[in-house]
Amino acid sequence: AQSVTQLGSHVSVSEGALVLLRCNYSSSVPPYLFWYVQYPNQGLQLLLKYTSAATLVKGINGFEAEFKKSETSFHLTKPSAHMSDAAEYFCAVEGSGGYQKVTFGTGTKLQVIP
Amino acid sequence: SAVISQKPSRDICQRGTSLTIQCQVDSQVTMMFWYRQQPGQSLTLIATANQGSEATYESGFVIDKFPISRPNLTFSTLTVSNMSPEDSSIYLCSVLKGQGRGEQYFGPGTRLTVT
């Protein structure tokens, strides 16, 4: 079985400040990990993914995430928040070894304060 | 990548009726998925739809309530049958494409309100 836990359903940051969205996973096999973003009234868009290569993964819009096996974490960061980053962010996990069901976290809504 | 469209984008329906949601992809894909996203919650997988075979439903979802068709590699429909207010939700179609294992592309969703 696999699961993800996103700490904080709402996060507020000032424009220009560091964005840190937390995700911890549980998986019985080496996982594939993803971050998706959902803007209002839209579907989900892939930000970045970890697939057992480099532990520091860079994605679109200046976001990156670091896979830390010892901490079972995959936190999402961005050095400087922009107003356009306001959205909901979902962490997701899939077990490796062939396609398995992707499990999504409960989401973190990011608010950017001008 | 993949471009996915869904119809309708939103609808308001009366209880007891049914609604069919269409999902169209701009290229052929093997695996298509239907998710439900209830207000303020995460995504819950309803079923996986592969062309040429019966859809595979997740625990808590049944074919009588959510019949799915997958007539070809670019199209699928999800029907929400005998609707109740508890079915009010966003329904999302997604596809799994190419080498991107687990990397899904999502449609814009169908926002359903049942009164």
C-alpha cells in the first residue's frame, strides 16, 4: 500500500518569499513521486516528477523538489513566490515495477500575499 | 504531452437523472482514468478504462452507478446514473502517455451539481 501526507491544507506566503510545501510518502517499494498544480476551475498540471534518478528534481515555473529517502519526504520549494503561484498543489505517489495506481495527497492551497 | 477536452464543462442536474461526460484526447493513449474530486478534497480514482476491455473499478465504485465506455484509443465516457446530491463533484478524466509512467495528463474537469 502507498500513501502521501501533505502537511498544511493552507499555506500563505508573501510575494517574493520562499515557498515550502511539505509532502511525506509511504510506499512498500521504491516510489515514483509527483507534484501537480491545480489552478481554479482547471484540471491538474504536472509540475515535476521523481523517478529514481537525481534526487533534486527541477520542474516548471521555478519549482523544485528533493527526494529524501531517510525522511520519506518530497517537499516542494520555490525561492521566490509570485502572485501567479496561487493555486492548489497535490503530491502524488506511485509504486515502481509496472504501472500501479497513483495516490494523491489531500492538497495544499497556496495563497500569495502582495 | 496530451491535450484533453471534456464535455460538458459544468451541469446542474436533478436527482434521479443521469449525465454522461465525454473525454476526448488529441492522440492515442492506452490507459484512461476517471477521478472524482469532491469539494475541498483530493482526487479519488473511480475507474481505469482500457480500450477493448471492461473498466476496472476501485473499491466503493460500481459499474451500475458509473458505467464507462472506451470505444477507441482517444475517447471515453463516464455516466453518473441515478444522481443524488452526494454526486455533486468535479469529475476529471486523465490519461497515461508514453514513457511517463505515472505521469498523467488531466482534462479540465466537469463540475456537476445535483439538486
